[in-house]
Amino acid sequence: MDKLAPFGGGTAAVATGEPFRFQLLVEIANFGDLRRQLGCQRADLLAGLVSERIGRVMPTASVAIIGRTQIACGFRGSRGDAMDGHIVALDKAFERPFTLDDQSVTILLTFGGASAPAANVDEVAMVEQAEAALAEARTAYRAVTHAVVPRTASDTLRLARELDQAIDRDELVLHYQPKVHVRRQEITSAEALVRWRHPTRGLVMPNDFIPVAEECHLIDRMTLWTIRRAIADQRDLAARGHDLRLFINIAGQLLADTAFVREACALVGGSDAKLGFEITETSVIRDPASAIANLQIFADFGITIAIDDYGAGLSSLAYLKQLPARELKIDKLFVTQLTSSNRDPLIVRSTIDLAHALEMEVVAEGVETHAALALLTVMGCDMVQGFLISRPVVLPSLIQYLDEGRHRVPAPDPLAGFGGFAASRRQA
């Protein structure tokens, strides 16, 4: 991915009465259809056409093409809601079709944006928030924007104290996103994702508090709470006739924490729970010897080890072959581009073959379209997870979803059963 064009100095922004900075990601929403209509060679011209028109609509913005389907726009404004006006203007401008080789082409756009005070902006956080907003917008079919509020040291400490109390007060809650076995068309497991029901802020998402938990050494307490909650929730699922393995994300720093390993094993060993731990490949690189040894301890306790976000970090075959992992999750970065990229399908297929050679099952994250699902099925992917199947939901909604039993209905068409999943989730 090309680097985003720089905004310029923050001091100038304040001096000119423009205290806000904005990052807007624009994606060609109907690129797949246009590529079939125009052919690959001419479709590759679309990003250039879009960036030129954006430049005319937003002459003071910094505009950069960052992929075959995406354009990044950086700009400043004196009002925090300046993004909305630009999105409306772009929507209006793109109602007018393009002419490409005497062929009329209408381009549909999806927007994801983020904003932050210019005087104290975290560039990386703003780009990450814009990317998250774009991912949300793909499903919501509307523009989504996030505000990035810089956190001071005092903010971090205050949030850490509140989080410490939240763990004691049981303010945390787990949302579950099911994984579906492609060939059997069964929900075989689900990933537990922690959320925080703050008494005044409402539902706080993981990106806002997990970094604080790691920085302030609360991640062990929070993860142990998650394990206890997952054990109890699995007991409820089993009582309703649903035998699912529940996967929990384990932070890298915990893989070398002997006290955490001991207590986690005591919790799992004292129950009949079927759990899995998801770890990232980069978390192993931090302290390979301790991580590999402790992961083997978890595996000996019957915990399934899954490698999360494979391909997004510094993949190392030397570590991969040593890990007692039974699942490998392909990062959604590759899955979401499956049908609009020439290289990503090759990477995904080779990853599936590698995992199978190492006797691991493969999970594809971020499955959002039937086209991606069909391609993954042909490639031999074992399981899929993503918004096409279900968003993360609370336990009662998961139980209701499983009770419907649509995943057990055999379907001659590989996609037919999954259409039921998607429709069921929309009705929930």
C-alpha cells in the first residue's frame, strides 16, 4: 500500500484557524461489477478517474491513490463536522457518470473517515480509525466517520482506574462471532470479543480500552475474567444443546507470564470447558522460547491454539512449525480483497495449502460477500468468519441464532446455506 500523502505541519493549521484534521478513505463500491463490464485493464484506470474528480471537488485536500479501489484524502477544517459536507459534495459530484472509451460508467462510492484536533493528532490512530470506519461502511451501506480523541497520561490513568473497577463490577460483556465450517455447513466454534458497558460512556469498544489494559498491566485480570465468563457461557450453550468451542484472544505479553499461565490452566482444568486461545504470530516473536513452551502447556490442557491475523505481521515459518497450533486464521486484509486483487487470491491459496501441510485447519476472517465465500470454498478453506455470517452478538442472541437451526439444513448449492445465515442475522 502506498503511503498516505502528508498533511503538513500542525502549527500552521492552528494559526490559520483550522484546528481539525481529517482523513477520508474513498472506496469504489461497485469495482467488481465495473471490472466485469470494462475488463481488468480499463478497470485499473478507475482509481485515477476518481482521484481526479475528488481533487476538483476538494481542491485544498491532499489526494493519493492507495490501491486499485481506494483513494485517501487528507484535509483540514475549522469545524469538527467538515467531513460531512465534503462527503455530501462528493456524493453529488459522482452522480454524474464518467465516459471511458465511449462507454458511460457510473461509479458508486463508500466513505470511511476520521477526524482529530490538529494540535495533538496521532497520525497512526487516525488512519486506523478511518480504515475501521470504511470497513463498517461496507456493511452499513453509508458513510461512517470516527473521531480520534488524543489521550493524555492523566486520561490513561483515569481510564485504567475505571477499567480496574469495571472488572470487579462485572461491567464487561462478551460478544460472540461464530465460525462456520464450510463443508459441513455447521457452526463449530465462536470467537469471544470483550466489550465494556461503561455506566456513562455506553458501550466502549476494545480499541479504546485494551491498549490501556496492556499498558497499565490490567490485561491479565481482564483476560482471566474473560476465561471465567466464557466457561460459564459455554455451560449455558451446552445446556441448550449447542456444543461450541469458544475462542479467547490472548495478548502477547501474557505468553511469558507464568502466573497468568498457571491461573488460566487452573480455571480450564477445573472445568470441562472446550476453549481455544487465539494468539498473533508477532506475539510469539516477542519471547519465542517462553511463548512456545507456555502454548504447549495450554495445548496439553486441551486448549486449541489458533494463530490469528496470519499474514498481517512478520510471518516466520521457523516459529510456525514449532507452535502447537491447530488453526490458522487468515487476516481479513487479504480476504476482503479476494475478488478485487490479482495477488491476494494467490497468497490465500498458498496459505491454505501451507496450513493443511502442517495439519492445521484454516479460518478466513472478514468474509463479507458471497463471491469471497465461493472463492474460499473452491480453495479448500475449512472455516469462515465475518459479517456475511454474523456480526458479534451477545450470548442470548447467539443462542437464538443457533436455535433456528438453519445451519443444519443441507443445501446442494454451497452458497445456499450461507444465505440463510445472512438473512437470519439481519432479522435478529
